[in-house]
Amino acid sequence: MEKSHKNKLSKNFQPLLKDKRVICLDIPDDYEYMEPALIELLKQKVLPLLKIRQ
């Protein structure tokens, strides 16, 4: 998700997101489906966030 996507979510679904945390990973939409570079980038950005919640 890019910051522009987060802004659209906040604008269009503000009541539903009231008590929710939306995290922007700042990953541009430049990758193909299941591209190895994208998978690695997701691991780098998402895994630390998941470990915080445990």
C-alpha cells in the first residue's frame, strides 16, 4: 500500500476504521504477482510488525 491508498481508505471508510490501525508499507505498485523481490520486501517490512503483536 502506498500513502495515496491509505489516504483514500481513510477518506472513504473513516467510520469503519475509527479504532483500527492502518499501516502503510510504502511499497510502490511496480511488481508482478509473486515476484521474488516483492516477496522479500514484504518479509522485511511485515515480519517485524507481526513480531511486535505477539
